[in-house]
Amino acid sequence: MMQRLMISLTLIALVGLPSLASANDELIAAVKADYDAHLGTLFKHFHANPEHSFVEHKTASRLAAELRSAGFEVTEKVGRTGIVAIMENGPGPLVMMRADMDGLPVKELSGLPYASQATQVNDDGQEFPVMHACGHDVHITSLVGTARRMAAEKGSWSGTLMLIGQPAEEWKISGAQAMHQDDLWKRFGQPDFALAFHVAAAIEAGKIFVAESAAYSGADSVDIIVPGIGAHGASPHRGKDPILIGSQIVVALQQLVSRELDPREPGVVTVGVFRAGNKRNIIGEEAVLELTVRSDSTKTRQTLLEGIERIAVNTGRAAGLPEDRLPRVELRGGVPVTVNDVSLVKRISSRWRAELGDGVFADHERQGMGAEDFGFLTTDPYIPSAYFAIGGTPKERFDEEAAGGKPVPSHHSPLFEISPEPSVRSGVVATVIALKELMPVQ
Ligand SMILES: [Zn+2]
Ligand SMILES: [Zn+2]
């Protein structure tokens, strides 16, 4: 008896007391085994067979089949090519996890054995090469991994899980809106919480990053139409020059971010297109400016949009344009801010910390003011959401780059490359832990 007790104590000393960490080792091992058995092949299939925005037909039907065989009830063609998969598992909240499915019009040059050779006719009828150059193949493979894990561990959570395969995040950034407008919440229920992640080439594989503020900026497409009064280029006093007025508008717009926003508040006003004129000695009738405007809050968005209107109209006025021919500002659509709900992010982060250790968090800052369309799903009505990033590049690659070697390719590059095993594994593990936190056994 004593001897048996001694052996038991020794064993406990050797392997440690049963703890959250060891439960978690089991989760990691299970996901790893699933990667070797199924998810690895599935990732390569998705990577080699990418599809353009809104024509993700084969991707959606394969994803639907995978989720069905994991035990989910799947509806296809929601918001054109989107899919919704539901698993009801007792009382509790409805939690949604979204993965975007589309590739990009990029010819893959990664040299990987499973590189895409595909070209495809896009939604506008034009044929382009297509590549998973943003890692959405990691997202959908992880969604399947999450589905399989959650189905296998139904005893350890309670509630309803909704998995979404979303079209067209990239090119027309309108897939989330298309699904939302297809009565998504009316048909399938409005989630209590919403989650999504993006794999990030700039973050070390195995690490997680989550912002306690905006995960992505809101973006507005704005056009400024500047009327002119045509004249001979040698007689400028007979006309009003739209190129000069447009140029003054471009310069004056720079004061919006530098002088009108709180210096701690991010914002971008970029004039990406300036179109005017067709002959050197003619003062034309019109100039057109096309802008992208980025903001992380409604207040900043309003300051920038109102400022653009004020500057455009009054610069025209100052140039002496008549009141009925002043510059016009037209909003051409956009996406809302992807807001991270602070208390939800804190809740999930502390569960990740408890289960995966402090070291799981990447030393990372948001770069630039990139946009996403996830906000269409969470803004109106407001759904507390957490959008996180999963590292996709092994540490050795960063070391190689730092030593002057091959740079780590960025997203949307033809050389883009994600290390699939650790990315998919971390994607599934992080998601499953978050879901279990939000859907505890009742
Ligand atoms: Zn992208
Ligand atoms: Zn992307």
C-alpha cells in the first residue's frame, strides 16, 4: 500500500497534478493529430484550389460537406456563396465564428509543392490567376478543425455554435454585408457573441495578438468632383482651372488629420486618384479626386467626412466658382470599424493566458489602418465581438530575415507563404478555448 502510494506520489511529481495546462495539452495533441489525419490534406486542397470573391462555389461546397460530416446543420448560398453551419448543444448562448473563404487575383510564385496554378473567371466575367495570398485557406481549414473538435467535445460546452463561411472579404469587401442583408440573424438567430481571426505573416507562428480597441479601421470611399470652367490654356483668366482647385483641395485635406484630429486619434485621408484634363493647352471642365478615408471611431469618421466637404466646397468658393458649380462630395460606400468589445477581449484573453501561458501573446502592434468587412456583422445591431490574429510565420524565418536573408513576404504578395501546421493548430486551439469560455457547461 505504502509502496503504491509512493509510486503515485512519484508519478504526480513527475507528470504534475492534473491541471488546466494538462487538459490543454490534450487539446493541442488532439488538434495536432487531426492535422496529421485530415486538416493538413484539407489545407493543401484549399490552397491549391483558391477561388475569387463571390465565385467561391467549390470552396463553399467542400466547406459545407466538411461541416456536415462533423455533425453540423449546414445552409448554403446565404449572401450568394456564404454558408452557415449550426450545432445546437443544450442551453446557453449563441456564439458565432466566422471565416472568410476568398482568394486574390494574384499569380502564385511561392514555389510551394501545393502552389496554386489556377485561373478563374471572376464575378465581373474577367479571367485572372487566383491565389490564397491572404491566408483565408488557414481560416477555413481552422473552421473545420474547430467544428470537429467542438463536435468531439460536446460534453465540455453548452449552447449553440454558429460557424460562418463568408464570401468576398477581399476584392469587393462586401461578402459580410451580402450575408447580413440575406436576413442572416432573422434566419439563424442573432449571436450573443461573435468571433473571427486572421492569420498574420508578420506574427510568429504559435502566438496570438488581440487589440483591446479597434481590430480594423472603418474605411469610406469618397469622390470629390471639382467643376471647372473651360478655356484656352493661354487665357486662364477666361476660365476656372479645376486642376489648380483640385490641387489646392489635395493640399488642404492634409490639415484634417494633422490639425483637426486629436493627435492620439488615428485617421487617414489619402487621395489615390486625381483625374483631369486631356490636352496641355485646354483648361478643362472637371477634375475628379478619389479618396480612401480611414477612422477607428464614429467621431473621427464624422470629423473627417465633414471636413472633406467643407474644404472641397469652400476651396471652390475661394477660387470664384459660381454657387451652382461648387465641388461636390460623394460617398461611394465603405465598411464600418471592426470594434473589439473590451470586456469580451479581456475575458477571452485571460482564459488564453490561463490555458496557454503568458508567452502565447505576440509582441505586436497594429500597423497602418487596414479595413475588414467583419464590422457589417457586428455593428447594427451591436454584437460584442473579438477579432484576433494568429501568427503564421515560424520564428526561424524572422531570424533569417534579420540576418539579411530572404524577407518574410507580406500578405497579397505572389510569394506569400504561411506555415500551415502551426497556424491551423493555433487557430483551432485559440478558437476552441474561446468558445468553451463563452459556452460553459450549464
Ligand atoms: Zn487580404
Ligand atoms: Zn485577408
